[in-house]
Amino acid sequence: MSALLSTRGLSKHFDGLVAVSDVDLDLTVGEVRALIGPNGAGKTTLVGMICGRIAPSSGTVAFDGRDITALPAHKRIGLGMAYTFQITSVFARLSVRENVALAARRRLAGGDVNSAVREALAQVGLEERAGEEAGNLSYGHQRLLEIAMGLAQAPRLLILDEPTQGLSEGEIARFTGLIEGLRGQTTVLLIEHNMRVVWDVADRVTVLNFGEVLAEGTPQEIHENRAVQAAYLGTEA
């Protein structure tokens, strides 16, 4: 399979602190990749560089064979990237429906926005809350709304930062089903601390530690990796 996203030597320094160091990453078309590691390992910084919100100190990012290292975030969205934040970024005074419609219009200028909105809300289980103000939703439901906003853009690459944080067990199960439904159609990169979700949905797992790639492999390989167990998994495995 060809790589949809590739990074080479991607690094980021903040005032002498190395947040990400020399990361090579290849995501093939249609795969679900989990990015895991301890707090402060550099996961959010790495995806920030991938989606264009953070400029790298060195290294390159390529999308579908094109060097996009210098491309701003909004133009990466135009290429087919969607990124949901670790901290929710919904428009609190707008309705759930209006939030998703704003996202859908990025790709459907003059198209059938309403259908895209209904489909995205149904995928995350929020169709019955479409008329509510987004700010009145629980934190977990705001996370689901943000995922719906990403889905409404029909992205080629969907990047999810801690998508199950704040979700109930039932909502996590629904999220797992959602990712299964996207498998093979949309490439997914997710930062996730819930290891049960990682083992259930990921095709491959990349482990960051101190800003560097510690290991990469199938969920089974990562689960059995002693270096990963020592650095991160511990009793979570």
C-alpha cells in the first residue's frame, strides 16, 4: 500500500527543549494508526506539525507524495486533513447542527450540506441533539460533536487527539464501531490513552517516548514489547 502521509526527521525544539526528535512516520491509505506514549512524550506536538498548526524545527511532512512542510493548516484541510483537538473547540453559542454545517461547508460549497450534517451526527449518535446549543452539551458529547465536525469534511486523513476522553462506556463502544466503519476508507491517526481502544481499533501502533519513536508494530507486538512495557504500559498492558 502507498503512503498517504510521510514524515522524515521531523523535530521540534522549544527554547532548547526537545519536544519531538527525528520522527519518521508512514501512514498507508486506509489504515488506523494509534499514537501512544507517556504524558509529555511529544504526541500532540507531532500531530500539530502534521496538520500544520506547529512549524517544525527541522524535517519534512509529505501528503500523498507532495511536500507540505511549509503549507499552512487551512490549506492542508483543503487537501483532505481533519484534526480534532485534545481540548474541545466547538462554537458554544451555535447549535450542534450549525457547528457541523460550518465544517461541512469547507468541502461542500453549494453542495448538500444538510445531508452531510445528518450523516455525520448519526455516525456519532448526536442526531437527537442537533438543535441544542453546543455549549450545553457534556464534555464527552462535545468531543463527539468535534468528531462529527471532522467527519463532515469527508477527510482522507482524520487525526483524533484523545477522542474517548470523557466518554461513557457505551459511547466508547460506539466510537470503536465508528472507527471500524471508517477502516479502509479513511486513514485515521489517533492519540489515545485508553489501551483497550488502541488494542481494539489500531492496525499499527507507534510509541513515542521523550519525543522519539520507541517502537512501532502491530498491537500484539507493542503489547509484548518489553521496552514499551517499561516506559509506558506497565500494568495497563
